[in-house]
Amino acid sequence: MNGEGTGGPSADRREFLRSIGRAGALALAGLAAARLAPRGRGGRDGQTCVNRGVCTGCDAFDECVLPAAISRKAAAGPTLTGGGPTPPAR
Ligand code: SF4
């Protein structure tokens, strides 16, 4: 009465356990892929942030291609540089 060999509840249980195993394997593969993927704060074109994401005054700002620097350059326009304070307005 346990359903063995009849395709009954035991077969359903086995298929359920197999599907859990497949889902677990897929989850592990996804985690491994996410771990191996390039990160947003480093590794892009081999560059790593040297100033903890504080672009103001960063010596690397002019040549920096990291997302924080690109956003800051885009927001401020083409004349912005990272070195030194902004000159006072006259
Ligand atoms: S410019 Fe900004 S993103 Fe680039 S290294 Fe300096 S702090 Fe980091």
C-alpha cells in the first residue's frame, strides 16, 4: 500500500525530490555565476576604486572609467575635473 511500482504516491514523491535536487543544482550554478561575474566597484577595465567611491578630489577622476566617476562626469558636464576644489565664483 505504499504505491511502489504502481506509479502512485511513491513515484510522485521521487519526482518531487528529483525536482528539488534540480532546483538546488540550478541555484548553486546561479550563485557560482554571480560570484564569478565582474563587480560594479572594481574590475572594469582592470580599474579598482582607490578613494572609496568619493570622486570629489580623487586623483584618478580624470582617467577613471568606474560607474561612480562616469555618473559624476555626466551629471556635471564635460569641464569637471577631480583635482582640487572648485574655484570661487566671481
Ligand atoms: S574617481 Fe571616483 S570611482 Fe574613480 S577611483 Fe576615484 S573615487 Fe573611485
